[in-house]
Amino acid sequence: MLTVNELLPGIMPMFPILFGLPVESKTIEQTQNKVSTVLTFFEELLGEQTYFAGEQLTLADVTAGTVASSLHLVGLSLDNHPKLSIWLENLNQRPAWVKTHIPHPQAPLKCSTR
């Protein structure tokens, strides 16, 4: 639920970037702070496990993975969250994920400001 209630709404202010529109510097900073808080919580929840609920993939991983794998589209990253980066890489290596996940451009978009 945290993904739906916090992470996705947290990145929404960055959506104009998807359409090549500018985002105010203050909005970028606020979004980065909010997203960082959620990602830090996710990383603590993950701990040393492969997935959020242990060694088995759950709906929580699929839901969070869908949003986390799209962060780069709005200029955000997992660079400061190494455990989440490994977790996302594990998702990206699962055959079912590869078959069903729509690939995104690899290069992050630049945040332009007003």
C-alpha cells in the first residue's frame, strides 16, 4: 500500500517532465525529499532479504517494482539506495518480469526548471 499511497503520488509532481514540460526547482527538491523518505523506508523494510516478504516474490514487490523501475523517467534514481538497486536488478532478471514489463529508455531525463 505504501507504493500506491506514498511513492506514486510522491512522484506525480514530476510527471510534466514526461511531456517535456518544465518543473519548478522547489517542486523538484520537495519531490526528491519525499521520494527519498519512501525509498529509505523500503530499503529498511527489505533489509537483507531478496524481496520484501523474504525470499518469495509477492504482490508488494511487483507493485513497488513497477513504480521504482520508472523513477528514471522523471529524473529520479535509486543511486542512494543500493539495496533497492539490487532488489530491482533481481526483479529485472526474473523471466516473467522480462516478459511482462514494458522496457523504458535507459537514459534518465534531465529535470528542467522554470
